[in-house]
Amino acid sequence: MKTLQSVVGFLVLTAAVFAAPAVIGSVLAGAAGLLMMASAGVGHPAPPPSPRFVQIVQAAPTPAMRVYELEHGAGVVVFKQIDGKLVSRMYRVAGGIHA
């Protein structure tokens, strides 16, 4: 690795002396690419990250329902809490009101 770095350093200095200023950027980028390819860390997959904590998930309890019957048996109204909001639903009797 030291030999490769020395050779690349010599090539970069030689290119800086003899090459035009517009070419030096390309030479430096190529030298940096060679150094990155020669390193041992490139090409090896990174190990998967280990979890730092374990999350315990609990199921939310079913919402409590309150059922109220309408006058004269016309139907029922059901109240329950969903996502922190009180929701109501009215169910009418299919045959209508019978006296």
C-alpha cells in the first residue's frame, strides 16, 4: 500500500509539472479513484446495524361502546372512542316505528 501511494504521489507531482492546469483536476480525480479502489474497505458489504433497543408493541384495547335505545323502539345510537374522538352511529329499525 505504501508503495502504491508513493507511485501515485510521484505521478501526481510529475503531472503537475508537465501537464496543463486544466488536466491536473482530472489527474487528481483519477489518482483519488485509484486510492479508493486499492483500499481494503471498498467492496466489502457493511454489516447490518444491530438494534440498540427492543420495542415492545402492545395491542390497543378495543374501544368501549355505549349503546342507547331511542324512544318508542325506533332504533339505537352507538357511541365509541376512536383515535381520541367520540364517534356516534345511529341504527334505525328496519320496519319503522310501530305504535
